[in-house]
Amino acid sequence: MNRTEIEQRVTDFQWVFGTEQGKRVLNDLEKICYGNSSTYKSGDNIYINEGKRQVLLYIQKWMNKKI
């Protein structure tokens, strides 16, 4: 990925999730994707939980990236 593509991706993520609607969606994702808790829950499939968490971390990475 070249610099222009990286800059565009950062801009896109920050624009989408920076809106009031995007912030609400991101807040909801943090709740269901283990944003602030362990992915291990007794009886749950840890691999599925960790997969959810990875999606959230990916979004957060692009939201927090400085260009």
C-alpha cells in the first residue's frame, strides 16, 4: 500500500467513525467485540470472540493513525 492509499484509508475511517452516527456504531462495536474485556468467556468459543476483537482493533488502528 502506497502513501496515498494509506492517507485515503485513514481519512475514510476517521470521516466515517468520526461522525455522531459513526461514534455510536463504534461504541456499540466496543461492547460486542470485547473492546474493554477479555475474549475468554466460559462456554464461548474464544476464537470467534478474538476474531470480533481483531475487527475492532483494525478499525481503531486506522482511527488513531496520524498522517
